[in-house]
Amino acid sequence: MSVARRLLAEAGIEHRVVANDSNAGPYAQWLRGLEMARGELVWIAEADDHCYPTLLQALVPAFADPRVVISYCQSRQIDADDRPIRGDYLNYTRPIHPTRWLQAYRRSGRDEIADTLAIKNTLPNASAVLMRRPDLAPIREMLLSLRNAGDWLVYTHLLERGDIAFCPHALNAHRLHGTSVTHGGGQERHFAEILRVQRRIAERHALAPATLAKIEDARITHRILACTASSTRTTAATRRHRPCWARRRAAKTRPWRPEPPMATACLVIGGGGFIGRRTVSLLLDSGRDVLVLGRSPGRPALLDPRARYRSGDYGDAATINDQPAPMDEVIDLAYATVPKSSFDDPVFDLDQNVRPAVTLLQAAARSTRLRKLVFVSSGGTVYGHALRMPIDESHPTDPVSPYGIT
């Protein structure tokens, strides 16, 4: 802190130094910094990276066009001792497009998301990125739940509202540490966060088949590199200095070792109620990746923050067929009527309960991945007056209302 204060004082520019009593995580710091920012443009520069003095001079002019919300440049890679690792990230971006990052470009943010950022984060170092100050309130909850992929989430959120500009000159130096989360340990959590961001993008954007194929390739590559990084055949220092292509080649020559299974994807329909919220939390505790589908346009206030939420009517075939990714399990907790309303309007009761259930069953029959469909019913109305206690599933059904029939 003393060094920072001295350098800023010597520079003679307006500044403010804010000390933190504890480390609340990178994205909590991002939010805090954005709340204190007064200017239109924001540069979140990591403490251990560095850049050429001309970086801002190269990036700021793009914002003369009010449609531009992100301007960024190429980064070179250095190690903890300032030794060069690689002069750019072209090997990292080449699988997406072989030549795009060889020259300056400017394009729609939504186009950048649909064929590029849907695959992986092609802005790998925040210190190379200048942003028009964003409003992160809509993604605050998800952002604070991430440790590694929050920058990617922020960029996609911002680019839904404007354009992106790129400078091909490597004006920024990205310092890679052997103990960094994305290049060292924590690979399983990092991969889980990658899946979360990819799924969010897929929920919000129409992705071409070619993009979906590249997403799968990117996931496989990440897993191979994670496997390589954890190998005991090389030292951490050696792994840190080898370029990505060398790590990939080494991985291909090693015996295949089984990987931990991906999280089970579970769709909970009607998960915002009392029973649904408790069910969702238990599913998350078991390690599942949970998406809740509900009719409420806004996220239920008491829903577990670890769950993703999507608003929609599951009686609409398009909603069911347009899920962001195939599901392993579906739990149906939804209801649209109660016993009294079913007497008042039996036809409405049929339409609101039977039709959606049939739509769901048809979608389940077409799925090649779904392993389990759980339909949660109201036992008292299905079995009617009890012939014995306790009531088990072999008890005769004798519904006493239209609600019990549907």
C-alpha cells in the first residue's frame, strides 16, 4: 500500500486508495470498485499484471462511438519473475477463428457472444479490458457465487447492450502463477463455473450448430489440460512455461485416466414454492446442477442462490423444447389450480394440468439423455377417502374432485 501511495503521489494525478481489511474475493472487489467509480470508463487492472504506457491511449478512442461498451487489446504472457512465456493468446483463440485476432476489429456484442464468447472467454485477462461502466445489478447474485469465471459473465452481460472493439497489439502483460486457480489447482470448480456461464449464454442466445460443436471441443480441451496440469511427470515450473500446444501434445501421449463425472443436470418445474425450494436445496447439496423453471417473471426471493432460474410456462412446448442443455433428471412440482377452483371450472383445470403434463411427457420421450422423470402429486386428492392407514402407493385411487383426477 505504501508503494502504491508513493507512486500515485509522484504521478500527480487524482486518485483514491481504499484498503481492505479482508479478502472478500475478486468479484466482490469489482462490485465495490464500480460502486465508487465516478467516470464513464472503468479499467480493472490486476495488481500483479502490467502494461505499456500506451494501453489507454490505444483503447479509449473506440468509446467515441457510444455503442462501444468494451475495448480491449492482445495480451502477452509472463511468469512470476517477468520472464516471457508467450507473446500473445493467438494459440488460445485460433480454434474459434484462425485470423480474427491478427488485426483490429469492431463488431456487435451480440454477434461476439453468439459465435465466440459462447465457447470460451476470449478476453483472458481483465487488465487488457476497458469497459463503459456497467450496471451489474442484474447479475450480482451469480457474479458473487463465482471465483474464476466472473469476468466472462460480466463481459457477456455488457456486450448484450453494445459493441466490442479489439486492438491487436500486445499492450498488456498477463502474469501467470503456478498457483493461480485457472492455471494450477481448483480445476474442478473452474470447470463447473465454465459450464454455468456457457449454459447462461445458451439460455439467452440462439447458437448455431457449429458453435455448439466448438463448445464441446473447448470443454474437452479444458479437461485434457486439467488432467495434464495435475500430472506428476512434470514440475509446476515446467508446466507453466510450456505453451498450450505442448501441453496438449503431452496429454495425448499419456495413458488415459478416468475423470470425475460431470454434475447431474436437473430441471425442477415449479421449484419456487415451499416444497420446491427445499427440494432444490437438497438437490444442490447432492452436487447437482439445478435449473428451476417457473411462471413468475422474476426470480423467487427465497430460492437457493446456487440454483439457476428461468421464467416460462412449461405447458408451452417451445419452453420445454428450448431448454439450454439436455437434462438428466426432471422433477415436476408445478400446479395451476386447487380443489375448489377445479369444481368451479373443470375444463380450465384440465387445460392447466393435463395439457402441460402431456407436453412434458412428449419431450421426455424424445430425450436421449433423460434418465429420470419424477411427478409429484397431491396424495389426498388422488387416493380419496382412505381405506387404510398409512396410505401407500398400492392404495386404490378414488379422487373426490376434478383436481384429483388431473
